[in-house]
Amino acid sequence: MTVGGNAMSKKNKDIEVQIKEEERSVNGQTVTVTQLVIGKKMIGEVIPENKVFQAYSDDRLLGSFRTLDDGIENVIRSWNLHE
């Protein structure tokens, strides 16, 4: 049996994520906060704390990560799921 018609497909769009760094005082220490920005909207931050990186999206803690890259990846993944 053959079913006719066109299958709907969703095309992936390339979205540019900018990474900005900002010096900020956290718990009395100056740290480099990594901000992820799409257009003019900040989608999340990764903040070093002790030997891990805390990732935040929409003021929600996503978790603690061993590397900055893992924190960045999780912010993007969280944004992608909720967009």
C-alpha cells in the first residue's frame, strides 16, 4: 500500500550564540562570568564556583559542571528545549 502526500519537515536554522565575559564579584571574589546571548537576549550564564561551573538559564540553576564547555552546552541545550 502506498500513501501519497508530502512529509512535513522542519528545517534547522543556524542561530548565532555570542559568548560574552564579564568580571563580577561573587561571594567576595572577582570571577569571570560567561554570558550566552542570542540577538539581544541573554539566554544564560556560567559562573565558576570553587572547582566547578554553575550554569543558569532564566535564573534557574541547571546544575554544576566540571568544565566551562559543559556548562555552556547545557545552557544552549536548555534554551533549545524551551524555545
